Amino acid sequence: IDGKVFTWGRGKYGQLGTGTYSSSAFPIHVSSLQEPVLKIVCGNDHTLLLGKSGAVYAFGRGNVGQTGLQTRDHTTTPQRVDTLAPYQVVQIAAGANHSVALTDANQVFCFGNGGGGQ
């Protein structure tokens, strides 16, 4: 209700957003977020968050660009997807190794693995 995020499970690539590559069997608060979160989506090893402001945050495995962070590195804490910053994102989705964002102007942004046409 208050927009806080808790994650648990496999954390091998930082996809739990807690600052480590550790897994957890219990919910852990992702405390580094600066705004309430409206939506959370998960790929195989990456996570996207849609903030109340319309900002998109990503963390986890980035080997094929699925985080949208302009790097293929893994990240263990939520990072703002700066390429989407000029837009008001209203919806996000994540596949196994790709991600999609929809803006309030019906613009669609896709990033990550597109080898299968996704």
C-alpha cells in the first residue's frame, strides 16, 4: 500500500536489488528506492520497477541489455533507466531476457535480447 518493495529468492545476478549477489529465503526490503513503486515485473534474472513518478528502475542481470542501463554489467541495486527519463512511463513488462516500456503517449520502448523477434 505504501509502495515499498520486498524481494526474495535467487540473487545470483543482483536481481533482488539489495546490494548483494546473495539469495534469500525471506523477504528483504529494497531500502535504496527513493519513491513509492506502483509496479514490479521480473525477467529470468532481472527486475524492473515503475515508480509513482513514471520513472523506471532496473537491477539484476544485464548481459544482453535487458535492464536498459546502457551497460551489459549486472547491478545489485535499483538504477534509474535514464534513456526513459524524458518520458512518462505508464506500463512495464519483462520477458526472459528483454523488457518493454509504454509511455502515456503510446510510445513503446524495447530493450534486451531480440534474437527471437521479441
